[in-house]
Amino acid sequence: MTHEVVAAAADGGKRAAVERHLRDLIDDLDSGAALPTERALAERWGVARMTVREAIATLTREGRLRAMRGKGTFVQPAPIALRVQLGSFAAQLDKAHLNPTTRTLDRRRDPEPPLEARQHLRLRAGAGAAYISRLRLGDGRPLALEKAWFPMRLARSLLHGDPPASTFQWMAEQGIAPDSGEEAVTAGTPHPDEALILQIPKDSTVIRLVRRSVRAGRPVEYSQAVLPAGRYELWFPLGATGRT
């Protein structure tokens, strides 16, 4: 084994050890607490500042830490356990002991919905859809950017009056709450506008959810959501299936 390979292995071992130390430190600190400086941590663990900086960058991308220019690096709250299921997002934030609020960003008749929305909602050529875009917050912190489309024949009331705090509750009141559907989950990086709205780094990881909701066999909603990956722990309900 060459000297360069030995040195690389040693450096990798140090980075892994520093990451473990940093995770343990975060677990012992309260949410919002300031992290000691890179210099202080490097002296504590007997490593180079660059090794500490790399570990902090890794945990920042994971959403465990948040860097604020000129102020320092701070501990982010623990991930929110989110069940991927039909239901109210606000209700799930309540279970996580977060105060849910909603900021409506756009609400209108969309004359040209995305192709996927048109196909799911079975829209005729030239038919528009009711569209709403919202930022979901918990304790004032951006947690999800949501876009949803509904058939106009079912959702004209959505475009009038005050916007609903919960579209799921609004759908229940209209008698069109979904009873089934499917949700696709993928991961990626945010678009620049998404990173700005969600207040996350441009190179961070986001979870993208695409939901196709149905009631009594009739499509009622197509929605897209972007969530900062480091702020969530996703749970999927499982059921027994036949085995062969």
C-alpha cells in the first residue's frame, strides 16, 4: 500500500470520526443552539479546521445544521415524522407539536395545466383547471412548497373568497375529499426559486411528492410538493398482501 493510499485512508477515517463527534454534539444541543467555532472544534478533536468544515458542510446539506452568514452555525430542529397518506398536512404538523400556517402564493384558473395534471384530471382540450400554490410553515419555518390543480367543475369556489388554510378540509366540505390515490416520491436538488422560498441552500436535497387523488373512481386533484429532505422523516403505511 502506497503512502498516498495510507494518507487518504487516514484522512477518510478522521472525517468519519469528526462527523460522528459532530452528530453526538448536535444531539446534546437544543434546537437553535449555536455550534462552537470551527477553530474550537478542531482544537477539541485534534484535527485540521478543514476536516471540521467538511463535516459541518455534510450535516448542513442533510438539514441538521443551518449556517447564517456573519452569525454562525446553528442546530436545526429534529426531522418531522411525516406519514405519506391522504389527509391534512396541517394535522400532521399539529401532531409534531408545530404551529401550522399557510401562505398562499398564487390562486387562479390555469388555462394550461401541466400535461401530467391534464392527463390525471381527464381535462378536455382547452379546458383549464383551478390552481393554487402555497407555502406551508411550521412555527414560522418553511416546510413545504405545494402546487395543486383541480377540475374547474369541482373547484370554482376555491378561487373565490379567502383561500382555505387546508385544501383537504376544503375538499371535505365540498364533498370531494379523495378516498384513494397514489403518490410518487423522488429526491433531487431544488430549483433556484424553490431554494429561495424554502430558505435552503441551492445544493441541498429536496423530496418531491406527486399525488394523484381520486374519489369514487373520479379524479379530483393533482398536486406537487417540494420538501427540504433534512426536515423530514417519511413514513409509509404498509398492509399485508398475498404471498406466493
